[in-house]
Amino acid sequence: MTQKKISINADRLWTDLMALAAIGADANGGVTRIALSDADQDAHEFLMARMRDAGLRVDVDDAFNVIGTLPAKKPESGQKALIGSHLDTVPNGGKFDGALGVLCALECARTIRENNIELPWDLEVISFCDEEGGHHAGTVGSRAMTGALDPEEILRPGPDGRPSFAENLERAGGDPTRIHNAARPASDIAFFLEVHIEQGRNLESQRADIGVVTAIAGIQRTEVIVAGEAAHAGTTPMKLRKDALVAAAPLFTLLPKWASSRNSEMTATIGRLQLSPGAVNVVPGECRFTVELRSRNAGDMQALQNLLDRHAARQSNWRLQPLYRKDPVRLSTPLQDRVTLAALREGLAARNLPSGAGHDAASFAPHVPTGMIFVPCRGGVSHHPDEAIEQRHAAAGCQVLLRTLMILSGEGGRLDPA
């Protein structure tokens, strides 16, 4: 197939990014679009309007994933090519995490249609529901689409007793009992590609334009509950106290030491700490905290979990509650090769690197050829109001996505599963 040089409209992409950032903008300078909230639904109404303006067919599946389809004029197979990311954010998050990938996908579809480019597959632009874990574990929409979502998960209460995913899905007009209908056979999907900000400093420090993602770290989360005995802070002598926080405290310094000694690339984080009854004049009777382990090596992650299990077993009145586990995944080598070639043809500096953050791509990688394109973010800051990228980097990531699609299209659109 003969291909002509086509380019995305960088100004249009940036205008869309800034317009989307105003939806859910909060008083602290960030963006708050928790999945299935009113702001999240407003963002998806914005996206669907843009999709229709671009001539895409718009659908919302039973997991509330928003899908804009550019049908192939002469499809060579029944497969679909999937590109996209998510629009939901963490509380007081940034403007680009997730949103960049969705709007880059939309801009590519617009550009392809405007230039009358024939593709060998239907191209689907997707915004996945609840990537950030606003209700529980995150990547809900993409796991639903790959058939990997436990239907019981959506019934669990959200953080701090907030409504479950199922409750909020029903509030938004969905039917939780039908979420399984979002699942698709892997054989129907040619590949999945996602553009994202790096959320780290590697590309910026190396002065690279594009990151070619090789792997996505696994995540394991556990809640630790330490029972003590609540008592008056002024009348209970130190030697008679059963302070739950004091009992838990040694682990707070042990955990990072375990991770560092096991593998320098892995991380261990205590991210949420709750004391009960939580009064300034009461000895804590209970200490609850979360332990999150991340690594590109499943064995390292399990080894640290084993250390945590053994440490808890040696203590009095400790209980561990598993919350979530997602194994690390490697991304498609053939897709990495195409992204690298696309960057080279665009005259951009590319570097191979892994992702320590989770992404919707991790849901697809065990099932279909999957790739990710990273762009630099200023100072590596993400999940924060100061999250920022350069307009030229947004355009570069989008252009590499477009060029990768064109390379794949010219090859007939089929990939080996490696």
C-alpha cells in the first residue's frame, strides 16, 4: 500500500486538551474527575461530541467505556485496532494523565478520515472507565473489555465507605448486571496502543522525545490491621499501654529496606494510615495501613509479600487483608519495533523504558499485542496540579501514534503475538 506523509493538527489537539482540562477543574488548581462522577460524565459528553464531529460512530458499552469507531472502507479482517486511554483522574490530579492518550487517539482518527486513508481494520478510539481506582482497584473498563474483571469487585464499597462501582454505574444510567457484556474475544482485536505521559523523569533527563514502553510493573496491595487497646492518653502509663501505632511502627522503616535490598527497581509504599479512635488524647486502639508493592519481576514482588506475611505472623494481633494483585506484563516486541521505527521516521529521539505506573495497556498485554508510547512530563510530576507537558511533546506523541498506525496499515495490519 502506498502511503503519503500526513500530519496531525497539533493546535487542534492542544485546544482539545485545554478544553477538557476545564471540566472538573478544582479550586486547588488541579482536575478532579473521579470515575462515574458528574465531572467524569461531563468529560465523556465532551468527548462524544468531538467524536461525532469527527465522523466517528459513538457507542458506550456496558462497562461505560466510550468508543468512537472509524469503520474501514475495505476491511481485510473482522478485527479492530484499539487506541485510547482514560479521562478519569485522581482527586486534585493533573490535566494530562489519561486525557492525552484519549485525545491523541481522537486526533489520529480525525486526521486519517480527513486524508481519506484506507485502513485494513476498523479503528476504535476508546476512553476506558475508572482507570484510576476511584472505586476499588482501577482499570475497571479495560479489564471488563478483556474479560478479566471479577464481577464481585464492582460490588465492594469504594475508599472510605464511598459507594461501590456498581452503585455509581447504576446512578449514571448503567446496569451492573450487564457489565460482563463488555468482554470481547481476543481474536477480535488486532492490537492495542496507548499514548501516555511518562509520570517519571527518564525521558526528560535523557532529553528524549518518545518513550517506547517495554513492560509495566505489577502491583500487589495489602491492608494491615494491627489491634491494640484504646486508653486515656493522660492516665495510662507508658509501660501499660498497648499502642497499635507503636506496634506497627517498626514495619514502616523495615519495608523500604526490604525493597531496596531485594531489587533497586522495585518499590514499597505505605500509602494510607488510619488510627482508631483517632483522638488527640486517646492511645490508638487500632492501626490500619496499606502496603503496596510494585515490580517488573513477579518473583521479587512475591518475595517481599512473603516477608510481610512472616513479619505479621510473628506479631500479636496483626491481620492481613489482600486487596489487589496485578502481575507485571511485557509489551509486544513487534509493536515496540514499529513505535521505534515511527519515531525514527519522524526524526524524534526515542528510548526504551519500563513503566512503574499501571495503565489500561496492562489489561490488554496478556491477551493481544499491546504497545505504549510515552512523552516527557515536566519534572516527572503526575497525579498533581503541577503535572505539565510541552505542546510539542503532545504533538510528537500523537504523530508517532499516527505513524505507527500507518506502518501497521501498510503491512496489512497483522502482528505476531510476541
